[in-house]
Amino acid sequence: MIMRFLLVRFRIRFLLAMATLLVPAIAEAADITGVPKIRDGDQIQIGSTRIRLGGIDAPSMDQLCLNHTGERWTCGVAARDELVKHADNKSWTCHVQRTDRRGRVVARCEVDGEDIQKWMVKSGWALSYVRFSHDYDADESAAREAKAGMWQGAFIAPWDWRVRNKKTVILGATKPPPNSHAILLASASGSVAPSPDCTIKGNVNGAGECIYHKPTSRWYAQIKMQISKGTRWFCSVEEAEAAGCRETRR
């Protein structure tokens, strides 16, 4: 009995010692550092790790907005390009917060000591993602006041753009043009892709399933892009699948 008691104590002490040794390793792993590939305004990749910038939501690559004169422009591409100009080819330090349901690391990232999410929101290239955080609410207010980035005209919040419909709210620093809703909704399903990066077609089949077609798909050319038929453009397979679509079987 005494031997068993001593053995149990030894095992407990051994496990506690191992846990103590592992804590610093876990803490060290919490930061991811390196020069990233910038995928869009709120997603990067460092090495093989996909990182979602926490606390903000930037427009998707297929998203279009209206400028101050009411003309359409590729604000999703612009957000990505502005982030590239501001912080590309620099070393980033990302402080890991959690992992999301898509397997991406959610993190707060710094470039040369600057909070990059704060810069994106204050520059008008992303919104404070209030569903998860209010850290950047003041920066969003400053961007709106300055009519910076997307706030120069009219746009749909990125989280609404992904599930947009006829009731989707239109945002802007000033009152959006009366026809902005129709223009922005139609733009996602126009006959021409919103950008060279967004050429995957999505449509709804007879069974109500969302199907995506890559340019190499057999029926790609036959898919006519019309908002009345529930079609839309996607910029990546990941985006299409996140929207609930599956790849065509033909």
C-alpha cells in the first residue's frame, strides 16, 4: 500500500513538472512571426499558418462599393492592395487569440509596433467587428468622419455582404444614393466578374443547393450571372464553401 502511494505521488510530481516545462513553450508558440502573404484585407498567411485578423472585418475580394460620385469600384481588392502597400514585405508579429471554425488562427497583429487592425479600420478599409470586439469602434467613427476608404461613398458591411439580400442595410458617411441598394446587389452578379481575382461562379440548382463552378468546370460558360437567379461571384473555393456552396460534380 505504501509503495503504491509513493508511486502515485511520484507520477503526480512528474506530471506537474512536465506541465511546468510546457507552459513556457506554449507561451512562446502564442506569437507567430514572419513576412506574410496578404490574402485580403483581414486574412494573411505566415508559413503554412492561415491567420484571420481579429476584431475587424474587411470587404471580401468580390465586394464592390460606390465612391463619392456613385460609381462602382472594387473596394475589396482596394482594401487588400492598401494593406499590401502599407505593410507588405515587413515582418509581422501576431498574438494568437483562438482558432476559428474554419481552422484559421485569429490574432492581433503588429507591424513595426503598429496595431495593423487599428490602421485598417481607421483608414476605412475595414469595420470594427462588433460581434466579437469593440476595440476598434472609435477608429471606425474616425474613419466615417473623415470619409476614408469605403466611407467615401456607400457600401454594405462585410458581414452583411456575405449573406446579402433585398433587406441588406447600405452604409456610408453621408446618405447613400436612392439607387445604391439595387446597384450594389446587382454588382455581385453582373455578367462580368468584379475583379480578375473573383472568377468562380455560384448558382442555385433545382434542388435549392448552392453550387460553385471554377473556370475549368464543364458548365462554367453556360452559367449566366443574374441576381434574379441567385447567382454570385466568389474569389476562392474557401469563400464559396464558407457560403454553403459545394463544387459541381460535372
